[in-house]
Amino acid sequence: MARPAGTGHPLDESGARTRRTAGGEQSPVMILLVLVSTIGILAYGAFLLNPANRGDALPYTMVIIAETILVFHALLAMWTILSGGQDPRDFQMHKAQNLLFDLPGSAPGYRVGTESLPAREWPMYLHGAKVTVDVFITVYGEDPAKIRQTLRAAVALVGKHRTWVLDDGRSDEVRDIAAAAGAAYVRRLSSNGAKAGNVNHALSLAKGEFFAIFDADFVPDARFLVETIPFFTDERVAFVQTPQAYGNLHTTIARGAAYMQAVFYRFIQPGRNRFNAAFCVGTNVVFRRSAIDEVGGISTDSKSEDVWTSLHLHERGWRSIFIPEVLAVGDAPETVEAYSKQQLRWATGGFEILLTHNPLSPRRRLTMDQRLQYLVTASFYLTGICPLLLLLVPPLEIYFDLRPMNLTITVLTWALYYSGFYVMQILLAWYTLGSFRWETLTLATVSFPIYTKALANVISGKDEGWHVTGSGSHRSPFNFIVPQVLFFVFLAATSLVGVWRDVDNGVFTLATAWNATNTAILGAFVATAWREARRLRHPAPEIATTDAPAPPSEPITVVARPIGARP
């Protein structure tokens, strides 16, 4: 089937128009890197666990705990990546896509009565029956200009559908934007259940067989429904997920946050297709209505409603599909505040699964492969707490002469095994991203206070309010990184002590070099926060823009209260 004309493609970093994919293909170089990385991981693990290499109890225990978590996740990541490369587009999907706009019983490519219709009103068919699709734009205080851009793209999606603006921000301006675009507008009287509650309320009004969800800052490609709906020819498919890609990579935080997810969307999610364990990420996704009805709606028991809903669907035997093709481009968090709130929300959802819904429990109706994949998901943010332990190891040697490894281990031997693990991880990331991304290393090292707080919140039962990614109060970033600043000051002072000690002893030690490296990483993050604070104090003048004309309007429906609510 020919692609609909006039569909746009996202911009790559160079600004050139290109059709980007999230990956999934397994090149020989990629396979070789993964295999060598796996060998390096196993060798490093054996080196650490060798009793002959053990040093003082406290730092050795800290290193073993941290590195065990990191090695476990690295090995499972390698396994998942090697499991990828299988295209989820099978013969039945391609057949359904070829017939998606064809009148049942007619010759292929023959669309009776649609010749004069715009592409966004072409009826879609599966198994010879017309399908109905609702497209939800979830809104909660985002920039109206962003909402307008996303809404226009959603209304213009190829294939007949109805677009709904689900406004939990209760904004009259957003209501007017929806009316101008020809979209239905839904405003709840409360915000119970946050985003999940917003979608569930809309499902009590919209009756389509399928529904797509886009965050207000994710602009969909016109081909979105064409590329996703045909997968539902398989009656077992509950949802089809596409990657999150970002177009606002102009701050250190935005670049770091985006690059941190690159390997996940390019290789981990495609690999999970093999295990039927690819999970929803909350936006750029299409659901089968009957599947969601079977599990009682989108999960409202967690701030990570996407992963929890996926887990419930997989436990009921439903199938998920991840297609590694970028079909929507959104905004990564640009500020320290937005990044901190996003990561806190995501980490809280993961730890909730780990501590309250353990995937390894025999009560879970999951395959062994799914159990392992959800265990990785639930425990992933423990890897973000590991840097806290590793940051404290060099000061233990500098101040107390406590070493994690035996004194007989030379620096060269340690570096060889260490490089087999960490350097190969960096090379793998470099190959995936095309270059070394220092922003990712920085955020991965300094985010431990966020993940520690998330774990403490889950253990104590403390509930954090819902925060939209990208939104913020424009407070100073230093309000959100007090632990990082204190660690930077401590490590900087420790580096000075270490240099003084080494000069006095006439030997430059690995502990001093390690501590100085950690100081530099934290210092780069503090410098980023300082630049952000300066921008907040002296914002650049806004440039007025003129909006393009809106597409032709559809009938407008405004729903101001839930069904059954009192006037």
C-alpha cells in the first residue's frame, strides 16, 4: 500500500528531514560488542568475587552490593538485546495494512466513496469490518502552544478517528483550542487518579474499539494509525507501543535525559517483543478497548500507570507489541526540577512493583521470561542508587585507609578487569548513540538522591503529588539538588586531602584519581544547575510567532462534567 502523501517526518539533530527508526536491527558489530561486553561482565564479576582479591570488609561489601546489582542488570540487558532483531510485522500485519482502507469485498486499493475525503476521514477496516478509533490528548497545565501543535497533528492523523482533549488542568484557553481544532473537549470536576483517572473518565464517554494516547507535548506523525492499527488483526494484541523521541535537545538536562533512554528504545524494548514483555510507556500508544475493560481500566494505583497496566494485561494473557519506529516527537525534561520530578515518578512506580507486586511471586500469572523482564523493570532504579555506595569508597581509603581490594592487586590488574565491564558498556552506548554522551554519564551518576527518595517513599507509604514531565514552577534548580551540592563539596575537599596525602607519601593512588573523577562529574552537574539558575534570573526575551491556520473543523462536543455528576 502506498504511503499517504504529505506526512511529515521528525527532525534529526542536524536538522535534516529523515524518517528515523528506533533501531531493533542487529548488525554484526552490535552482536560482537554485546558478546564481548558479556564476557567482560562475567570476568569482572569473577574478579570481584574471588576471595583472594577481597580487601577491608566495609568498602568491599559496598562495592560488592553495588556491582552485583549493576552486573545483574547488565547481563540481562545483554540477553534482551541479543533476543531482539525480530520484526514484529508479520505476514498477517502486512496483509491487514494493505487492506486497511479498502472497502470489504472490493479489489485492493479500491476505496468507494472516499475519493473526495481528506485522508483523516478515510474509514479503516480490520477483518472486513469498520473500526472506530479515539485519540486522547492528555492535558494538565502544559504550554497552550504545545497543546495546539499536538492537537492539530492528532486531528490530521490518516484514518478516520475522533480526537479528544482530556483537560485535567481545567483551562478555558485549552477548551477554546480544542474547539478551534474540531476536537471533543473533556473537563473533569476532580483530578482523582491523575493521568490514569483522566483516561478512564474519557473511556466512559468515548466508545471506540481502539484508543490512542498522546501526552500534550508529543506531536504524532500522520502515519501513526496506519502503522499501528493493523497489528490488531491479531485478536490477542492488547496494545501497540512506539518509542519516545525528543526534539528539544538544547539543554544539558534534556540531552542527558533523552540519551539515557536511547538504548532502551532502540534495543531493549524490541528485544522484549520476543518474550511478550514490551510494556507501555504512557504515550504514543494504541490500546484495544476490550483488553483494558477486562483489567478494569488503566491502573490508578500508581504514578506509573503505564507499566502497571501492562503488567495486568500480561497477567491476563494479552499480547503487547513494540514497533521500533519513531511516530511521535515530544519534549524531554529541560530543567533540573522537571527531570527530578519525572525520575521520582518513574522510580516510585518501579519500586512499587518490586515491593508490592513481586513478579517472581508464584501468584503472578506470567511466563518465566516475563517474570525476569518485569523484575528488571521493577529493580532497575536500584542501579541509580549504586553510585551512592561507589562515591563513598574512595573517601574510606583516603581518610581511614580502608580498601575494597587486596593490596596485592596492582592498578593495572584492577584497570584491566574494570575496563572489561565499564569501558565496554561505554563503547556499547557510544555505538548505539553514535558518539560519547557525557550528559548521560553525569545524570546517571548524580541521580542517586532521587532514586533513594523514591525507594524511601514506597517503603514508608508516602505519596508524592502528580507532576507533568516538562512542567515546573521555575524555582531555582538548587532547591532540588541539595544532596548533590553537599556531596560535591565533600568530594572536592576529599580530593584535596587525597592529593596532599599522595604528595606527602610520594605515590599517586587510585583512590585519589577515582575521587577526583567523581568530583569532576558532580561539579559538571552543579555547573549545569548554576547556568540554569542564571537563565531563570535573566530569561531571554520571547519571540512572537504567528500560528498557522487550523485544519478544517469537525463537529465539536464539549463535556463539562462526568456522567452522573450533579450540576
